[in-house]
Amino acid sequence: MNGEKKLILQASDVSIVFGGLRAVSDFNMDLHQGELVGLIGPNGAGKTTVFNMLSGVYTPTAGEITFWDRHGKVQVVNKKSPAQLNKIGIARTFQNIRLFGNLTVADNVRIAMHNQRKVSPFDVLFRTPRFFRDELMMTLRVQTLLSLFNMKKKENELAKNLPYGEQRKLEIARALAAKPTLLLLDEPAAGMNPQETKELMESIAAIRKEFKVTILLIEHDMKLVMGICERLFVLDYGRVIAQGTPHEVVSNPQVIKAYLGEDAINA
């Protein structure tokens, strides 16, 4: 199905235990370059726990997570920190928005670009030509990312003053500023109205095309999932109970029983 597409991430028999609770058991997943994949399941199924392991927030109790970084180097990343993973090409958003509310929209995006800066303390202190070139590069990239979400005119507004839907978009723009090869989106449409969700779908499709980024998302809005995802993984009680194309997954009796319900797709 993936033809000659390069493998980006592989999770092999990954599990995590908190005290006596096994939150995720024997999780396996392959992600390929440029794919858009959904991770779905009931509340408490372990979806965000999986994201936390893939992004370095949690260390798996067992199993192995392998990542092919932006230079094609293969790395086992089980024990790497979120900052280390961000540097090699994994960025994420969170279920609960985590913006810097008292910073401007533009500064929220700029702050994610620190790993890309090419200036020394000397350049900053003495305002060398390299410093101004670096500042221009950052400004142009911020404007490009904000334009993608139709937010360029709001670059000088405080993030906390944005409507909820635009705060969601800003968090995605900030994640993209790190130039990831793998973007993890944790419920990006949570709290959005139907029009905002439609615009988000279009934005995610544009992101994938523009940046050639692999996207893995958690989402409960099945219209969004069915509209943009190529493959789906379904979690229930910490285990994958189904995977395949959206059509295959939503037709699976086990998935319908555990998560969707008979009327979920047409809701």
C-alpha cells in the first residue's frame, strides 16, 4: 500500500505500566513518509498515552520505538526527552491547549524555532549581518505559517485573546515551526464548531501537501477522520483492536461494538 514510501516511525510491542495498571499493551505501528493516519478509540483507551510515549513524555515499560530522523538516521527513541525528539523531527500538539497566552501570536510561533537559529551570542550582542539574516528568516517563516491558517493579520495579538478555534490553529502552526518530519495532533478539532472543523480539515490537508510531513492524529470527530485519514488504528483498553482503511475500520463489528455504535458515522 505504501509503495516505495520511506518508513518514518516503527513502534514494536510497546507497553507501559503505571503501578499495577497496564495502560497500553503490545502496541505496534508503522508510519511512512507523507502518510496521514488516525488513532481512534473510546475515552480512556490509551490514545494520549501512546502519543506521550511517541513524543518522549513517557518512557515505555517494554518494547521499542524507532524513528528515522530528518537526515535519514535510524534512532531508538524510547528514552529521549521531548526536547531531543523535537530536535530530530517529532513535534506535537496537546489535547489541552498549551500556548503562551501573554505572548503575541507571532512570538508563539517564533519560540518553536530556537533549534534552527544560526547565530551566536556574539551575533546577538553586536547585531551582526548574520543576526539580521536570521531574524529575517524567522519573520518570513512565521508569516508563511500564519498565512496558511489565515492568521497573518493577527500576528501582533496576544494568544490568549484569540477565539478558541484560532488558538487550536496557532498551536499547530507552532508545532510546524520546528520543521518536523512527524507531526502528532492530539484532538485538533476538540471544541470546534462544524465550520471551524471544516477549515481545520482543509488546513491539515494543506500542511501535508506543503510540508511533506507525516501526520498522526487522535480525533473523535469521525467526519474529520473519514475525510482526511488514509489509515486508522483503533485502541480499546490499551490494545489495538483493528487497523486498516477508514472504510475497513468503521465496518469492523468489533470497532462498532467497542467505540462507534450503529449510528456514529451518520451522526
